[in-house]
Amino acid sequence: FSRRHKLYREELNLTSPAASLPLRPEASWLQFHLGISRDGLYPRSSPIVNRLLRDMQDFATISADYSQDEKALLGACDCSQIVKPSGVHLKLVLRFQDFGKAMFKPMRQKREEETPEDFFYFVDFQRHNAEIAAFHLDRILDFRRVPPTAGRLINVTKEILEVTKNEILQSVFFVSPASNVCFFAKCPYMCKTEYAVCGNPHLLEGSLSAFLPSLNLAPRLSIPNPWIRSYSFDGKEEWEVNPLYCNTVREIYPYSNGNRLLNIIDMAIFDFLIGNMDRHHYEMFTKFGDDGFLLHLDNARGFGRHSHDETSILAPLSQCCIIKRTTLLRLQLLSEPDYRLSDVMRESLLQDRLAPVLTEPHLLALDRRLQLILKAVRKCIDTYGEAKVVANDTTQPEAPVSDRVKLTT
């Protein structure tokens, strides 16, 4: 199969260097990057985001390749570290015109399937529809910390195999006994045809998440989550056994002042709603300093079990008993019958071409989990009082006297 593909590429002269392409200033990718600010990845009601989503769904792929972390695995792998990705986790970088670039995660699990109860969170599947739904939920919560993500049907032959120059990626394509075109991850272990993803016969569902600006232009820090879980089959982290763990965190910079701890609690609320237990690190743009927002990246392990609410994800909220006023107000609004979270999510997800993105039980689970969050906040308020629990992040700086005079006049 790979030999035939090589001959095909030679016949079409696909091995020649690609012609240089001009960068259009109005390109949605560039406009998205320019719109990143201290407040989030994009402004509220940004028309650029919707245009970027359409472009990721419509533009032809120019090239395909493994992601950088998977390339690193090909050279070195400490297989004692179970958190290392394996053959069941496959993602590719797809490039488009205007220097657009997106992370492609193929469909691994059908929407109606739940993660088996015996699965540990660190060996769970990565779900393409979870990435899509997480973006919509993040936007509804007004966090704006998940990169724009869209669903798309990819022709794995024409849009991956025929445009990739990576010979390793070319070598993992094969035709299944059912005449479907399949491919699998290439890594030192658990990378077999049993873990392949297959088209039908060529078309395959997947999520496309827009790339952030390069690290050269917009450096980011990767920071361990203070409420990181134990990535082993036994043993617990301190926060799991010490209910006063937050007191320790509050004494450590940068959680001792500023908004960092409040942003951690925002992230915990978001993860609890989607059921994501795999938030071992978070990233921040260095440009915005210690009080910058946290990026909510890699959400593919969310929406695995609608029948179970993992309340331990809420440990930062229940142990620290503090929440932003803006976050609380948004959650309270989404608990109202006229603005029910499940209804807003259902309507938002209908915009995606792979709709329905979530099954009805997953949508209803959002309402149930939202009530658990509000219940935890009420418990904190009953214990410590609203003044200590609800952090007022809505106060606007007072205008200078001269400006107030002009306004009055």
C-alpha cells in the first residue's frame, strides 16, 4: 500500500517542494491570534471565531504530520511513565492555506458509548466530540480559554495520506479486510493495527482545534496543577487525604495573591462539568504575567461518563471556598429555566457540522453537575459568609476626577 502511494506521489510530482504562499492580513488564523488579550483567547461575540471555525471545516489540507510530542516519542520513551501517550491516542497536525494550522483528533469512541467503569482516567480514550463540546461550553461560560474547535469529516486518503511528506506516517496506512482505509500511531509501544482508526471507507470524523501562536511569538508556561492526580495504580496525592490542603496552597506563590487561585477554581468547575480528571498541567501566556488567564487545553478525556459525577474534581472549590462573582453569576443564570445550560449547549452544538455532538444524557448531566457546583458554593457561604467566599472581580477602576467632570458636563 505504501509502495503504491509512493509511485502515485511521484507520478503527480507531489514530492517537489511546495510553492511559497503569501500571507493575507485578513486571514482568520492571523486575526484570531491578533485578538488574544489579557481577557481571553478572543473577544465576546467575535466574528473572527465563527469565520475561523468555517475555514477549518472548508479549507483543503495542504499537509499533514505527527504532532511534536508524538515525534518525540519516536526517539525516546520512558515506558514506566504511564502518562505517556500510546497507540490509542493519535493526533495529527493539519495545515491549510493562509498558514492555518489545526490539531486533528480522530473519532475513537461512538457518542453513545460510555467509558468503562474499570478504566483509569489516564488510560481513557480521547474523544473528538469532547474537544468540540468543551469549546462550546467554555464559550457559554464566558471563559474563552479553549481554542476554537470544529468537527469535520476528513478524507483520510486525500487529506492526510496524499498530502503528508512524513514517510513514517505514510507507512502506517493500510486497507482493512472491510476495504476501509486505516492508519495508526507510530510509537515504541502499544502501536498496532488493533488500535487503528479507519475511514468508511475513506471518510473519518474528527475534531480540529486551531493552533495558538508559535512559542517564539507568544511564549507559554506549562505549570503543574496544584490538584494534580496520582498517575499510578495506587497511592494518593496530599489534596486527596488532607481537607486543609488549600491552606498550604495559599501560602505558596503565585497562589498567595492575585487571581491565580481563582482561575484554578474556574478550571476545576469547567473540568467537573465535562468530567475531565486529566488536568495534570495548565498553560499560560507569559506576556500577561501572573494574573493572566489559564488555557483550557486538551479536553478530549471529557464527556466519558454521563452517569457518574466525579465530585473530587471540585476539590479546589470545596477546599478553598472561594469563587469569582462573575463565574457565580454566570452559573446561576445557566441554572434558570429560561437559560438552562443543557438547552444553551444543545443549541450551540447544532452549529457544528458533526451535530449531534453530545447525546442527550450528556447534556442533561451538565444541568445535574451545575446544581452540585451551586450546592458546594452555598455550603461554603453558609460556613464562611458570602463576603469571604464570593470574590468581587466586577469592580471597575474609578475614573480620574477630570474624566468624571467631563462626563458630568
